[in-house]
Amino acid sequence: MRNYTFDATDVKPEDIITVDNITKYCNFGDLGKLNLDINRFNSNYNSDLGYTKGFTFKPGTVDKISHIISNYLYLIKTPNQRGKRTPMKMFDSISNSRWRINNLRDAFRGINNQLIRIRQTGLTFDNFKDSLKEVPKQFIDFIIECNKILTPFKANLSIKDVRTPNPDMTDRDNGFDGIILLFEMELKNPVMTIVGDNDTFVGDIPFPGDILIHISSSIRDAIDAFGFKINDRKVNAYNTSNVIIGARHSAGTGLYHPYLNSNNEGGTCSGNLGSSIQSSFKAFNFVELITHIDTWLTTFKLGYTYPLNRPNMMYFGIPEALAEDLKDKLGQNIDNCGSRILSKFELYKDAVGICDGIKCTLRDGCDYYTRWSDKDKQKEQVKHMENRKKLSTWITEVEEEYENHIEFNNEDLYDYIWNSGETHGIEGMRRACELEIVSPYVNTFLDSLRGDNSIRVQSDIVRIFGYHPLAPSPKQLDDSWDLYEPHTLFNFVWFTYLEVGPDVLYDIFLEAMDYRDMYFQAYYTVPKAIAETCPDIAERYPNPGDTERAMLNWAAAGGPAVGLDINDVSNENPF
């Protein structure tokens, strides 16, 4: 069995399971039950009750019980109690706390009765240890016999040390802290059965990987449970919350089992079967345990099961071979599928190979598949990946070239230059640096255009450039990032300044103002003319805002009204 999920160190059972350790750390047999109840009492009542070697209460027990009763009856004031004590409050407290006093009495009486019973049997600490001398061998032999049953199911039991190694510790404590009883079971390529209403069969989905289940408890709890078992007592006195269920799979990234955490770090969702799995483990009923595990990891009820992951995340796309009922009932989230495929297959060409390999029925309408299939996009991706390998060297070169002009300790700027290199290589990094260098000059240039301050902010100036036909049109605006393509007016101004200088940029500004006047003239004077010469406009642009934009475009005599927001046009006729 591959132990690809559980990081632990093997422990020799005979080194850890000893009479001394069982006596010291376990709640085993009658004396163990007594220790368990005393520990619970002390925890519940913040006390330190104890007993002597003669199995009588330690001296001072009366004072300890009196103190607990006084707290409950409000006869003494504790640090946690606020407000003034009054006689009436004391009487009210006595009445209200009677049920707590009864619980205290019953808990103490239970311990007292156990001490009486142990004294009557003549038990001593020495003969108690004698009674345990066969337990270590019994427990070890029991594990060996269990493994004979488990082996055909690709499962086994072992004792592990899960403590973090500490090189400073030469000798470890022989106690039980960090020592667990571990059950591991491997499911080879399990098949998930999907059922509908009334448990009707819908279809099967093979899971593309193996699953390793690991269930554990502390060795202390395991030996306690073993003590219950060999003494013919029900094991349910041992807390199931101490049984930890975990599982991982080998399907790799991008593929998820419905009941296992997406990060594949061992977390699970076992639903209603969780308590059954825990109970079977602690009762050492491993055949029943295997049955519960198989049911848990191979059955999904539509409309009833609410898992960590939807069952359509066990596969990519919608495979042609998938049962028709499953295609309809499970569907597929294309965005989720696309991100999962890329997490597993970095290269577009490999991702496309997966889609084609399963003959995914979503390919015709999938934007991811369209992009991945594009040969130019594939080449571009490979280029970017090659650029990434050189970024560390390039950024060092660029820092040396521009160290007198740029502060590279600016995190945002550094990321901008780094991303430029990934897309455009070292020349892109240099261009990003040059744009940063000209930035204050552009700001000064824009401020100079504001004249008498009738225009208050730079954005108003930049907006005027939007009337020029050279400026980016709305159809060019998208989410892509390109150091050389002006997707915004700000980019347009900065790029133009860098490439042609302030004089040419100033000429463009003057031309933009002329275009603006023409657009305003068109907006107020030509609606009738445009309707007569372009009768299809009303049909193509049914919304008033769209019609107005079309009018402005028409008035530009073939030059688009690029960058213009119709809401920026004044309601007052400037002509």
C-alpha cells in the first residue's frame, strides 16, 4: 500500500504498550473507570479530588466539597461574581442552584460507591498492575489478528508517532502523547454511484484516482476501548469525537471527490455516516467499518447529499461517454471547469488535448476551448513561460540601467515592470521604466493645458483627447493588458508623449478640440439630416443614447467619436 498521505513514524508496539504506561495513562478496567470519573469531576467543578492507595478519599475532601457547595449557593463571593451581595440574593441563589447541587451530589456519590466497591474486592495497586500484565500482549496480538482480516481489503492497523521531530530531544518520554492507533485503507479507482428519488439508479462515475482513508485515535483511547471490549462492556463510554477521519486522493489537481476537501489535505465530509464510522472504529468492528467507508465514498444521492464538492468536479467538461441522465442532472460549470483544467495542465495545447480526448460535448460553446485551440495563443503562452524563466536576470539589468531615475522599492511599480517583462520581454520592461520616467513630464504638460483653471482636473483635459480619431475607440476597450496598445485615454496620452514628444501631442490636442466642436455642432443641428440620410440608424440603435452616439460618429465624416461619453455633453447649446 502506498502511504502517500500520512506523515508519521512507525512505533514498535512493545516499546510503547507496557504495563507501566497503561497503569499511568489509561482508564483501564475498574480502576481506570474510577480515574476517568474523578478527572471528569475535577474538570467540571474546578477541583482536585483524589484518593489514597487504600482507595479512600484524600484528606481535605470535606473542605473541597464545602467550597464547591458554597460557590454554587453564593455563600462566598468569587472573582467571577459581580455586584453587591445581599441576603435576598443569597436566598435566591440557594433556590436556583438546587439542581446543580443535586448533580454535584450524584457525581460525588458515584465516585464514593466505586471506592467502596474496589475496597470490598480487596484490590491494591500492586495486584491491579498484576491484572494488567497480559494486556500489552493481548492488545498487540489483537492488532496482528485484525490485520489478517484487513489485508485482503487493502487495509491495515498500525501504531504511529505523529509528534514533530525535535533534534534537541535525545530521549523521548515513553508516555502516550502523540502516539496513535492508525487505520489505513486504500480504495483503488472507486466508482461513484449516483442515485435519485427513491434510490433509483441514475449512473456511475469512475473516480480518476485512488483514495487513501486514514482513521485514528490516541493510543490511550484505543487501549481504553480495548479494555471495555475484553471486559464485555459497551465501548460507547469512550468519546467518539476523539476518532479522527481523514482521506486524500491521487487524482491530482483539478479533480475533486465530493466528500474530500478541495485542497486534498485530509479534510472530509462524512455526513450521517461519520458517527457510524467512528463507532465501528472504536469498537474494533473493522468489517463493519469497511462497509461504511465503501458506502460513504461510492454513493451520492441527488437532492439529498450536500457535499464539499459537486459530483461534476470528478471529471472535466461533459464527456461524451457520460450517461445521458448524468449529463442532464449534473451539468458542468464552464468557468469552474476551465480553471480546474488549467490547474492540472498548464499548457493550452495539453488542455485542448483533454477536451478532445473525452470528446467534451461543450466544446462548440466554450470560450476556454476556443482560446486554447488558437495556435497563436498557444505560441504566445509558451513565449510568456520562456520569459518568466529570464525575469530575475532581466529585472537586475533594468534596475542597473534606470537606478538613477526610478525607485524600484515601490512594490506596485516593481510588479508593473515585472509583468511587462513576462508579456513583452526585457524591451517591455524598459518601456515600462521609460513611461514611469516621463510620467511627471506628462503631468506638467497636462497642467499647462488647463490655462485659466476653468478646467479643474487633468481628467477633463484627457477626456478632450477622446474626441480625436486616433484615440482608442470603445470597441478596443477590453480586459487585456498591453504595454503598447492604448486601451484607455490615459494610456493614449502617455504613450503618445513617449513616442512623439510634447509638440506633436499638443497638435493632437488642438485637433481633438476641433473635432469636439464638430461633434457638438452635430449633436444640436443634424438629427433630422442623419435620419434622412441614414434611415437604418433608428433600427440599429433603438436606445436614445446609442442613437446620439451614432449621430456623433456620422458627423465625424468617417472618423469615429472615440472615447466620447454622451453624458459629458452639456445640456446648453454652445452655438
